[in-house]
Amino acid sequence: MEKVINYITGFFKGLVCIMMAIIPVTILWTLLTGEVVFGIDFIGNLMAMITAFGSAGFVGLITLLFVVYFFMCCDNSKCKY
């Protein structure tokens, strides 16, 4: 049972690492070409998320700190989620 849980956890860790690598590339592609990638406007969604954090007051600040912590805990050489 432990092997199954480790396998599933490893799969999702790999999936998150792939997404963390793809998101900056899609943002750069959108900035350079002006076209959305995969039908998702990453820059528009990012701006909407920042606006939501700003309008939520103190709760938005706490949520923003959690999001920043999530992105900062990833080592550049190896993803360790």
C-alpha cells in the first residue's frame, strides 16, 4: 500500500513540476506574440488574481503570502513539492 501511495504522490509531484516549467514559458509566449496558449489567458488570470488579493484586504494578504510561499519552496535545481 505504501508503494502505491508513493507512486501516486510521485506522479503528482512530477505533474506539478511540469506545470511550474510550462507556466513561465506560456506567459513569455503571450507577452511576445499576444496570443493565448492552450486557450488560457495566463496573464489575464494572473492580473485578476492579483486584483482579487488586493480587494480582499487582510485575508487577501494572508492568501498571497501562502501563494508566494508555495512558489518559493521550489528549489531551482530540483522540484521538491
